[in-house]
Amino acid sequence: MDDEIAIRTAKEYLHSRLRRAIPASHLSGPSTRPLKITALPREFLQLRVIMQTLTRLGAPRLADVTRNHLEIALAEWKDQPSWATGLVGVLKRLAAHGPFLSADRLAIHPWPGGTSAAVVGRTRSAENATDRIPEHVIAPLIKAAIFYVETASHDILAAQREIATLTAAQGNRQLGRGDVAAAVETFISRRQAAGRGIPAAPRDHLHRCRDDTVINGIVQTPGHGVIELLTGVGDLVRWQHRLREAADELGYEEGGLDTPISPWPETGQPWRPRLGPWALTKELTHLRTACWITIAYLSGMRDGEVRELGRDCTFTEPGDDGRTRYKLRGCVFKDRRLTGEEAEWVVLEIVHQAVAILLRINDDPTHLFGYRRGSKHRLMSEVPKRISRFRDHCNDLFSTPDTLYIPNDTATLSGADTSAGADPRPPAGGTPWAFNTRQFRRTLAWHIAHQPFGVVAGARQYKHTQIAVFQGYAGTSASGFAAEVAAEQALAQLDYLEDLYRDWNDGGCSGGGAARRVDAEFDRIRRELGDLPGVVARPSRLRTMLAHLTKTLHPGVLGDCFYQRETALCAQRASTLGRPLPLLNMCSTCPNARRSAVHLPRLTTARDQARQALQLADGKPLSPLQQAALANHVAELEHLITLNHSTEPEPA
């Protein structure tokens, strides 16, 4: 941009945007805020693209722009709807700030009466548009990240201490020529006695030794850096030939340090070969990434909120139930002033462990994710690239000959068998999942809302994460995570209700006191849709007609509750407490209960467990009342299972 008038216009516009909150239209008035300094580069880039496009279309001055120019420009931008929406927004704001532009300004108001998204033709979805990381990708990723925090970190920190000790010892030693020869021979003898090879050069340094080969991933040349540390010798160039002779006899070993490596739980074998100085540097980078993944995913924090955490961010408080509640203290920046707004997050104990590790490997005096690089401190950056590298590194470490540890994204592949009993593993092929930082917050919110049977790190169920994390967000917290979970819960209920309708529409059985009432409502919806049994209605219209039922639906394990206070048994029996509470034996016979095919296997499991308890009690002293209670429970479950098989719902 070498046009002086255009440069002046851009400066005046951006200056006005930083200082003034001027609504672009009556639709944006209450939400208008001055531009943040951090958003200035993007706004300038968008303004520059707009000016270049309009100049190419024959309107080098804003005053020359006509509606025809705008429509032609919009047609060019529409290939990228999100980018086009931003450009239209800048054009609207450019017109709104026109009174503060002295050299040039728009003579027309771009697309009056419509929002930027409406102009581009984008429709706002009720669901969060951020991609959710698939279960087959997120589960092994989180497991690997937590393994790094809980186990691998001890090996990495031990190797770091070993190198520090060897470096200090090397600096304090003064060796003569004969002492160097003795040190090299002593080192070779120790390796031979231990049954270990000579430390090899790192694979990343293969370009420095082009005449050497690689066998089983190990470069066939001595690694001078680590051998110099282990021997205490400063320069081993003169002893290269002797080290190669020893390697021909003993073989080569990757890494070379003495720090032992912990086993990977799935195989019982060391999770990686022994570490060396170069590998340690890379593993420290991956450990930082693992800590970021652990903190971000198990807290619901945004990327900026995670990386801006201070070194004193952790603290604990006693919960209402007497258990310790682990918390983080930080700042929320979205829709806040530049300095942010203080906030707290409730997290799992593993998050505090990740923070403790970062305190040991990072040395920035203020930021948890800051570390020294050369003479300056820098903040961890390019997080999506780091996550992708961590994924690739985990695949190198933990994959089997037949299966990638973290599979590729297979959502676009066709022909996958999704029937019951099919192999749950994704088919081979696909492309690696493209990570961005927003996906972790969205995925956690989705899992908390949907409560699937997946697990975090093999033991931590998502439901446990909900109890530990979500209970700390009473009302609307400063972070906004509670609102996102609530939105996901509303969608989860609608998804579940749609499944209930489709099961009923396909002839599925239902039972319970509320079955007739709910089935009658399903029948009304089917008539209005012009639906037929076995025919799938248009999803958007069906979900709209089902939405009112979500206000009373409370999904359950052995049955669903379509709550109505006047008939609810729990409301009648809990009057002294002032609020209705689930009463397990009464829920099964309550007029608000409804059971469907999804509950049948759970009812059967509950009956079998009750029968087993009765059988185990035969040889033990059990009071007659307890035996009678168990027998009645089995009989009641048998009755419900029989009714669930019936095509006629039982009377309310």
C-alpha cells in the first residue's frame, strides 16, 4: 500500500476503532466495543485486502465505491465464508467511522439492515461450530499426555539431573593425555561389563555423518556429545577410531545416559530407548505440550488462559463434602479488557501435577509456560503445531506394526462397518486429525454433557471429570465454560429425545406410567410431519417439534422421567425437604416414568445382580427383611422386563 491517501485513511480508521465504540448498525449496538490492540493486525490485514480488491475493481477511493463494486467483491470473497464475513464486517465499520476519516470515506452504507453473516449467506447453527475431536483420537492422546505427566516426567527430570551432574563434574576435571586414554578405556570397559553398546549419534545429526548407515533406527557412528559427558573428556576427535573399534564389538546404543526408562503400561517395555542430551531437549518440549493438553482438556480453559497462567496459579480449598478441591487461578481475556479479568477453575489433581512439572522445567519468573531460550525468556507458542508433533511422537513410540497408536481421522472414509459387533477401531487410512486449541474446550464440554462410557487415561471417567470440574462453576462463571456445557447438555437431551422418537417410530416397545402420554405426543408429531413408521423425518423440523419435551425430560439408567409435579411420587414424598428427590424404587412405578429399548439390557443387568446377591446371601446370616427386600426387588425388575417386551404400554 503506497497510496498516501489510503495510508492516511487506514491510520485514521484504526485509530478511531481503538478509541471509539461505534455500532456498525442498530443490530450491533449493545455488543459494540473498541478494538483490542491484540486484534489490530487482523483488522489491518482485512482493511488492506478490501482496499486492494476495490482498487482492482475500479474504485481506488472509498468515495468512488458503489453497491455494484461491493456485490462483485462479495462474490469473490464468498468462497471462504468465514473470511468474507470478517471483510463485510470491516466494510460496515468503515462506513460507521466515516465521520472520523478526513481524506476519504464511503459515500454509501454497505448492505444496510443485514448482519455480516446474513450478507454472506451464513446461517447460525444452534450447535457449536468448532470441531469436536473424535473419541478414537482424543482418548489415546489424553492417555499419552497423562502418562507423560505421571510417569515419563520422572525419567525426563532424572535424565536432566544426570546431565547436570556430569556437566559439573566435567568442568571440574583437568585431564592429561594419559588420563584421557585411561578414561576412554575405563568407559569402554564399563559398557562391556554392563552389556551395553557405545552411545550412537542422534538421528537428527545424520547429515553430519553422511558416510554412516542407520540400522534399526540407530546411526552407526559414536555420539561424541554424550560420550564426552560420560567420560569427562572434553574432545574425543582423536579417539574416534578406538570408539568405532569398541562399537564393532559391543554395538551401538541409542541415547547413552544411565537413567533407567519406565515401562509403558500396555506392553511392560520401556516407553522409549535411553535418553541422550539431544533426545532430552526434544522430550522436554513434548513434556510441555503434554502439560498443556492435560491442563487445557481437564479444565475447560482457553489456550490464552492456559499459557498466561502464573507460577503461583495453583491452590486448594475444602469442598462442601469435605474432599479437597483443586483449583487454578488465572485470567479470562475473551470479551474483556486487555489486562483480562481474574477467574478460577476447578480441576483434577493431575492438573496440579502438570503445573508442578512445569515449575521444574520452566524458569520464567512470571509465566508458567515461559522458559529461557538463549539470553531471553519466551512464552510457549504455536500450540497446534506442538500438539501435532506430540501426536506424531506418540505414534513413533507406542504404535504397533499393525495399528497407529493415535489413529488418523476417518470421518471422510466410506465403507466402514458401523454395525453392532463390528470392530470399533477405525479403518486404516485417512489423514491425521488437524488440531486447534478451541477443540479441546469444545470436546470436554461435549463429553461432560453426553457422559459417554469412554474413559480418560484408562481410569478417569468423563462423569468423574464432570463432578470435579463442573461443580465449581455455579451460575455463570467468568470463564463462560458453564454456559458452553449447558448448551451442549441441551443438545444432548435433544439428541437423546430424537433417538427415543426414532425407536418408537420404528416399532420399538415402551413401558412405564408416562409411556401412553409420551407415545401419544410422538404420534401427534408423526401425523403433523406426514411421517410413516420406518421413515426418517427431516431432522431439523423433527427436532423443532421435539424441543418442548426436553423441558421435562430427565434421562435415567433404568428409565426416563418426563417430570410433572402433580403426579410425581418423589414430589409427594419429599415435601419436608422442599424439593423433589429421586426415590429409586418409586421411579419404576411412577406415572412420570418411561422405559424404552435402551433400558432393557440395564434392567436385565440389575435383575441379575440382585439375583446374585440373593444367592451369595444363602450361606450368610441375612435378616428376613433384607431377604424379602431383595426378593421383591428381583420380582419388580422381572415385572418391568416383561412389560418392556410387551407391545402395549402398561396403564398409568
